[in-house]
Amino acid sequence: MLAAMPSKGRPAKTHQTKARARAARPRAAAALPTMPTRDAWARAWQQHWSRVGQPGYELPAGDEEAEFLATARTVDGERERLTRINDELLRGFAALFHVGPAVTVFGSARFPERHPYYKLARATGAELARAGFATLTGGGPGIMEAANRGAHETGGASYGLNITLPHEQSVNPYCDGSVEFRYFFTRKVCLVKYSCAFIVMPGGLGTLDELFEAATLIQCRKIGPFPLILMGARFWKGMREWGQLMMRAGVFARDEIGFGYVTDSPREAVELIVRSLPAAVRARLKPMDGSPAEAVRSTAPPRRVPAASPRTRR
């Protein structure tokens, strides 16, 4: 009984009070997983190869056994590869040459239709269409499907640049036009070449690859500069903190990444893109009533548009 009595002059703590107190305490950061030993690391690799056989990448030409077990480099094989690469680029250029101002949306293929990020990407595609942009994606499911779907349903141009994968990713049904690629790098060339901005939705390794590819090209002035918008502030929080650490380490300066912006609003994302573009590119947009592009156009002073294409040479 004495243990249950409150001390003199202090109120008793209920279970709810204790729970609130625990919730109010700052949580310790989750510890990083322990790295395996070098021996364990090596064993895991060898166990992997014993299950799946030889690696899929090419090995230098050798004896008959090596020729049999793995694809060998040959002069004729390299010429065939160059022909395939060239053909892919030609198909991509031919399919996208007449696309007007376009925005590429990157993101994961793994988010289902009911997921909030799918809905966010769908709304983003719709806003891009209202502003007069064509929407380009990797053509697959998940975020790519959602962005294409939003653009297609709103009446905008919607294109998918699909990649051939072992699990046979097929182009989603909301693409007005599509191009098939065997090589990731030729696909990325086309996704970058015909875009005047990039929107990066939540995603995994492929999305990070595309994000850093675009950021590097902009930072090094190989393209653009173009706006690079990250959608989903909570998802990208860790990335932003890592970026601050990298800046403090001196690997890049703040003004080198000024082309980036983080938001949760599809409308704000598209408005930011429209307002960042040169007048010549904005003049080529054909926005729908009430879109961010229409609002910017109505407030901008009239300018003479040059006859030459305003797209940056790449």
C-alpha cells in the first residue's frame, strides 16, 4: 500500500502520464548494422556464385571452358554491341525529337496504386499536363505508371522509356508513346536529353542513380542548368542531412546545388519549374486554364520568341 501512495506534495503518476513522458523523451538514433567480417563477406559471395553459376558480366577471351561458361569479348561481338547501342539511341531520338517542353519523373516501380506516393506522383503528372509539359518516365509500374496516368487522364502528353529486365518489366498502359531499351545508359541519355526539368519521387537504387546522374550533369554544366525537384520531404530528410554533412566536408559548395528544391506539393513543384525556365521555353508551353504556367504567363511581360529551338544543346 505504501508503494502505491503518492509522495507528499507530488501528484501520482498514472499509466497515461508515464506513457506520455516516455513518448516525449528524444529517441536515440538507430545504430548502424555491424559490418560482417572479411571471411564472412567472402563466404557469402562464394555461396552466391555456387548457387547461380558464373557471373553475368563479360570475361576476357580465354580457353574453351571459359568460352563455354561465360560470354567472351571478341572484336565482332563488340561491333555488334556498338550497333545495338547506336540503334537504341536512334530509335529514342526519332521518337522524342518532336516532343515539346518535357519533364522527366523518376521514382520506384514498387509502390502500388493505394500507396500515398503513387497518389502523389499521379497528382504530379496531372499538374505537369495542366501546365503544358509532356511527362517522361521509365515507362514501368509504380511511380512511373502513376505519373504517366496523371498526365494521360488530364489530357497531356505521356511517354514511357521502358527497360528490358530479367523479370520482364512491361510498359504501363498510360503511355501515349513508348521506346524499348536494353541498356540503362542509353535510356538515361534520352530521359535527360529531352527534359527541361526533373522531378524525383521516392525510390530505391535506380532512382538514386538517376537523381545523381542528373545532379552531376547539372553541377558540371553538361546540361541546363535545370531545376531538380525532390517530392516527399519526409522521405528525403536523410538525404538532405547527408548533403549537409558532405558540404561541411567540402566536397561541394552550396551554390553548386542551388538547382535543387524539396516539396510535398505537386502544384508548387510545377510552379517552381515554370518560374525557373527561360521566357523562350515558357512561351512554348500551352497550359490549361488555372495552371501554374497560365498564371506565370499572364503576369509575365510580353517577349519576342526567337525562331530557333530554345532547348539547350546536349
